[in-house]
Amino acid sequence: MAIAAASKKHSASASATSTPYTRFQTTLSAVVERLKLSQAERAFLTEPQAIREAQLSITRDDGSQASFPAFRVQFNNARGPYKGGIRYHPAADREEVKALAALMALKTAVVNIPFGGGKGGIQLNPRELSRHELEEVSRAYVRAFKEYLGPDIDCPAPDVNTTPEIMAWMRDEFEKQTNSYSPAMITGKPMSYGGSLGRDTATARGGFFILEELIDRAALDPTELKVAVQGFGNAGGTMAHFLHNVGFTVVALSDSQGGIYGPDGIDPVRIEKYKRKTGAVAGEYCEGSVCDIQRMKMDGVEHITNEELLELPCDILIPAALDNVITAENAQKVQAQYILELANGPTTPEADIILEKKGVQVIPDILANAGGVTVSYFEWVQGRSGEQWTADRVDTELKRIMLDAYKAVRREAYRTKVSYRHAAFSVGLKRIVDAMRARGWVS
């Protein structure tokens, strides 16, 4: 397996094609300019410290050979070991992983936990591999990058299409390769193999704490608010349950096949039941593209696309699926007053400008979905100490950290009269720069 480490200059103006990384750099550039950082400081913040690449070769169940591009981007470790998930997806390329690693560096700084930022990916469709093949490629990933991983170097976690079981395989392979006992080298593991209570709901739980605080400060009544959630996976589905349980009216839910809209409210528990049975959010009413229109009319719901969900009349919109879904083309049609980003990078910089002019308050991903990495930090601490935290302790500490982060971002936004996204970038960048100065990397 050939591994390459590279550092390649790339600016948003260098290419007319928008990528996750150029979109990140657009926001970064604006904030860096306002903070008046030095050229040396900017250099550390605009490019990863290292990009690791490998071709992972495995023998498939039928005896044929297969090879998959793999990446580990280590963006900045001024504040602690690199931290970030590993995703298995056909679109997991260098540019996407770079952007996600950069956002992780900022995210860990915003919630003020002692990590830097990294991200990993393997370019594959996990649905096309057997369980045995997934295990082989997971172990191959660790063998390829073992030199650059470890609890004090770079601590991965689950991401899109990766699971606690995959994390367990990776920990096992790392310990075999390094002849060590290392429960803190990776997070998101099964409870029986060094995981933490609360990890499965952490992303939604952290976002929920922030939304509660936001609504309380605005003196709004949850029972009078309508919410649309795009994405009914772990984060979006769990968030829908939390909201429904405290009285919010969930009016729309969707998955990759589309969704349903009920202006008087829909029950996430019922939706989850039918999704498990049929594989689709709209499975109670539709089989493929064919829907029982009469039954839908009786229940007061209609079938919608993911694009239509973003433009529905609601008070709170929660994109919890893909990136780059709120753009300059549809931002003007967004009717929500608040957007809570549980997905990574769902809003483009161009859309941000439109939404800000409309008075829409966007709680950015590097704050809103930081609950996952925060509980990963708790797992890392538990792995190093050998202690097992209770569910109550995890929940209490998560709430404290998320609300402290929200208050810091809110203060910055009001003090400097910028959007919450720019405020969150500012809070994170200042903390990273302070750490770099303390270490003597910059003066």
C-alpha cells in the first residue's frame, strides 16, 4: 500500500468549481481578515498539516481483488490530538475530507475540548461489500495509517456509513499492529468494547440543548413552533423524537427517498416504525413512487421531496442529512426563522448571505452538531482512565459544554455584530491561534 503525505495550496479563487473545501475557505477568509491574523497564522489555518493517502487492497469473497482510495487528513493539532470520523462513501475524496478535517479543528475549539481536527474516508459504497469485506477494508485502513494514529496522535471515530462494530475492528487491528492495549485510540466503540453511554444520541442531544436555550432566550413556546427535519438517520431521527417529546410540532420528515409533510404535525415514533418495516420515511403511504393518495388525504399528509422540505412553512428547519442543500438557488424560498445545522456544511456561503439579509438565524454545524465529538471526548477520557461514566454524568457534562459554547458564540455574535457562523469561526480560530502562540509555532 503506497501512502503519500502532501500539502497543497488551494484557494477559493483558484477554481471556479465550488467544493466543500472552497466553501470552507470562503467563510474562513472573511473571518481571518476581520481578526487581522498574521501571514504565519493564516498559513497554519488555511492548509492541513498533513494529507495521508493510500490504496487499500483486499481479496473479495469471490476471490477477486479490489482496491479503494483512502484518506486521513490531519488539519491542525495545536490544541491536542487530531480528532475526526472516518466515512465510507463513494464521494469521499480528498477535497471533501480536507473540508471536514478543517471544520473538525474549529468544532473542537468551539466546544473547548482538548483536540485538534482530522478526518478520514474510504471511497466505496458499503452496500456493495459483504460484512467480511467491510471488516477486511477496515483493518486495511488501520494497517495503512497506523503510524499516524493513536490516543495522543490522532483519534478517529465513526462517520457516514461507519458503525461501532467497525470502530471495534479498527481498535483490535491497531492493538495487534502496535502490540499495545489502547482503548482510547478510537471512539464510537460498542459499550462492551470501551464505548461510552450516550454516544448514539450525542449529536442530536447537543443540538437539542442549544435549541432549547435559543428558544428560551427568545421567550418562545415550543408548543407553538413547527419544525421540519431533513434526514431521518441517527441525528435527524433522534432530534425529531426529542422535539416531539417536549411539545414541538414536527411537520415534516425525510430520508434519501423523500418524505412526508403534515401541517398539523406527524408522529416520529409512527414514522420510525414504518421506516423500519418498509425502509422509507413515507413507507406507511408509498411503495416506491406510488402513493395511496386517498389515505394520505385522510391523515392530512402529503408526499414531498427533500428539496420541497427546505421551503415549507415552519419556524425551525433542521438539515440533518447532506451538505450543500441550502444554496443561492433556494435560500430565498426558505420560510423558517431558525436553522439548526445537524448536517455538516448544509448551507453554502452564498446562501448564508441571503439568509442573513432575510433575518434567518442560522446555528452553524461547528456548534450545532458538536455533541458527537464532545461525547467522543468523554469516551477518550474514560478509555484513558479506565472509568465508566454514568448516563446522567454524560448528559450533565454534555449540556454544560454545549451551553458554554453557545453562550461564547452568542456573545461574539452580539459583540461584533456578525452572524452566528462567523462568530463560531471567530471563537474557534482565536482558541487555535492562542494555542499556536503558546506552543511557539507563531509569534
